[in-house]
Amino acid sequence: MSAQNNLKLSYGYLVCLVTVITFLFSSYFLVKSIIDLNDPDMFGYNCHLQSFEVYKQQITENCINKENAHPSVSNLSCVPADSVLMKMYQTERNDKISQTKFNRMQSLFSLSFLVIISAVLFVLHWILLRKTHAELKDALTYR
């Protein structure tokens, strides 16, 4: 077996191995992205947009911390009314949902592209390996 054929085989198997690993990881994250896209309302833990009550509590705490240097003094004059807070909450929540959907779609397309590219590279290099093996087999039979 010549050094050139050894190099072809090593290259082909290495590329096939890398494309299989890339395909598996990309497929996993692609499925995860599809599932996340179906529920963009999930912001994760410790997010102030989980509920209106959590949002209101955070706004109140921020207001108290900004207005008062001393925590024993409670001045809630900077906290907006509930109707204003609800509008602020809905606006911020809708923005977050839109941003999450955009990020998931971007991830979906990039991962789909990666899955397709890895599959094509695998097939092309597998064909190259089969041709190289056939050439080696023919070369050994004619000796």
C-alpha cells in the first residue's frame, strides 16, 4: 500500500468521523431549538418576566434602592401604578418573546445548514473511501 493511499484513507476516515460527530451534536441542538421555538415564553429561571408579581416586586425593590440610601426608610412614590406597571410588563415581555423567537429561528437555520453540510461531506468522503478501497483491491489482485 502506497503512502499516498494511506494518506487518502486517513484523511477520508478522519473527515467522516468529524462529520458524524458534527451531525450528532448539530442534530441534538436542532431538535432542542425546535422544541424551544414551540414555547418561547420560557425565559429560564431567575427571570423577572416570569410573572407580573415578580416584575412588580423587582421594580419596587429597584425603586426603594434608588430612592433611599437607608433601607429602613420606605418611600414608594417612584413606583408606578399597577395599570402602568402592567403595560410596562406586557411590553417588556413581548419584546423578550420576540427576541427569543428570533434567536431560536436563527439557531434553527444555522443548525439545519450545519446538519446538511455535514451529511454532504460525509457522503462525498465515504464515496472517496470506497473508490480508494476499490483501487487498492484492484491493485492487489493484479500483482
